Amino acid sequence: MGCIKNIFRALFITLAVVGFLSIGGKELLGSMINNYFNPSQEVMLERAKKVGDFSLIDDEFELEKAAGIMGYNAVVAEHKASGQKMLVVDSGNKELISAQDLASDDVEERLKKSVSKIKYQAVSLDDLKVTKRGTMLSYGKQIPYVRFEAKVKKLPIGDVSGIISTVDTKNGEPRVLISVNEKSKYSQLISEEFFKQIK
């Protein structure tokens, strides 16, 4: 009796799967998986609202990821023509770096310490050198930044150049702003253009 019961269960499950596939279930399941891993720009903008208002960014920039990982919310964008990456990180209550750190004389050591705070790093930096300091507009404020050069380990890029900055939002929440590209391709104009459009 138990054997016949198992045969009917297997037959029923087989017919259900065949029926699901015959009415387009494969395409439906495929599109659901694709939408989850590759969401539209509208969905990305909705997720990115946790970090800031990215609705005013130009078409030359594309939001690649907006996700929460290990207690951090982050938005990753790319400048389509140059491949330059911009990151905006909401570290929650864990301040990674402050404006006072960027203004200090030992900013290189403080940046290295901040990078080491992030657990399970997929990337590590060597020979970090600060090459310039300045200010730029973001979140409606003039904020300090430091420009750096570094060697990247665990990625095939090699030498990179970029900026790192920090800002407090209107609600007093800290955000870390990072823009980076290969050393010879980095553009400060691209960074400033992107970050000034975030509110």
C-alpha cells in the first residue's frame, strides 16, 4: 500500500512540474531570478534611497549595486565612458572615518586603520599615499576630501588613484564617499560631478 502511495505522489509531482513548464513557468521563473540579480534602474534608485537621493544623477552614470552587506548600506555607481567607480557607504553607527581624520597630519595611518575595520575584505591596499587635499560639494555641503594613490592586492588592477571623503547627512548620519579608477584614468571632474548631485 505504501509503495502505490509513493508512485502516485511521484506521478502527481511529475505532472505538476510538466504542467508548470508547459504554461510558461520556465520563463516566469527565469525572469524572476533575473530581476532579483539584475534589477532595473528604478528598483536600484528605490534601494539607494536608504543612503541618499540619487534621482538627479546624470545619464552618464549608472547605478550598479545598492545593497546592505554586513551592517553597511552601500551604493556603487559607474561612469559609463571611463569605468570610474563611485561608492557611497552608510556605515550606520560604526563611523569608518571622520572629517577630523581627513584633516589630521597622520591621515594615511587613519585611512589604513579605517580600511582594516572592514572584515572579510575582498580587496586590500598597499603603499597608500595621500597626494592632495581639497573640498567638494555633496549632500548640499562643502566637504573635505583627500586624494590618494595605492596598490591594490587581490585584484588584477594594480595601481589606483581616487578620493575619499566623509559627510554627515541632514539627519546627522555619516556617509563615506569614495571614487576610484586605475591610476592613469582617474578624473577628479567625474567624481565631483557625481557627488554634487547626491542630496
